[in-house]
Amino acid sequence: MEKDIDMQAVSAAIAGFLACHVLTCRFLVQEGVVDKDRFTAYLETAMEEMAPGIEDQRALFGLRQLIAALRAPLTSTPVQ
């Protein structure tokens, strides 16, 4: 059985998946659950280590977006 794939739907699903992870990580940093500098350094190191083995560098797009989001200023301070 052959079915057509709706590429817009797949793209939207992937974008939603990535956005969920970015928002979750930003929340954890904002609330002080995760240390921003250590987590960002960890992600950058992981990306550097993975990059040579990945043929299509677009595969690292989500990780780049997460790192950029963590570098952006937080919108509010954690509740004490």
C-alpha cells in the first residue's frame, strides 16, 4: 500500500517537537533547576563532538536552536 506523505504536516510536527524541547529547557534554566552556563557548555561540546560524524549538518538545527534560545536573555526571574 503506497501513501503520500504530507511534508507540511511532517515539518509542522518536527517544528512543534523542537519548540517543546526548547521551551522546556528554557523553563528549567529560568527556574534554576539547570545551570545555564554548564548546560550550554555541555550542549556546545556535544554538538562539536557529533558534527564530524553527521553528513547533513542540518540535522543539528534543533541543537543550534536550543543553544541560541538558552543564550537569549531570560524573560523573568525565578520565584524564590
